[in-house]
Amino acid sequence: VNTAVSGAAVEIATRGVFDLTKAGSQAWTVGVRVYWDDTAKACTTTASTNKLIGVAAAAVGSGAGETTGRVFLTAAFTI
């Protein structure tokens, strides 16, 4: 994780599998759609007004300590 000045050029990855922060209250199954909740700054399975970013690449539980989810990002979801 890095920071950059607004407007500065940066290199980013938009495809692949990444471990991302998720809502601890949600259990994920492989293949469930994953959205970015910009208010909570975490991934969620709640569509609402959140941005679709990919699908879960691994199952994860809903325990309070289970706050990392493996997400398969694709350019189709992030563009």
C-alpha cells in the first residue's frame, strides 16, 4: 500500500487476486459478487450503491476477526 499526491501518476493493478479488507459481519462463498463500499472503505457483498469490483476467490467466515477476503478483480468490473 502506497500513497500518492492527488493528480500524480501511479502504477496500479486492476486484474488478479488480492487480499482486501472486508466487512467482518459477512460470510463469503467462492464466486459471490464483491462490491467496494467507499463509505466503510471495505469490500462487501451488498450491492446497494456500491461499486462491483469482482468475485470472491476463497470462502471466508463472518466472525468479527475475519476481516480479510480474497477477491478476484477483473478489468470488466473496475473500469
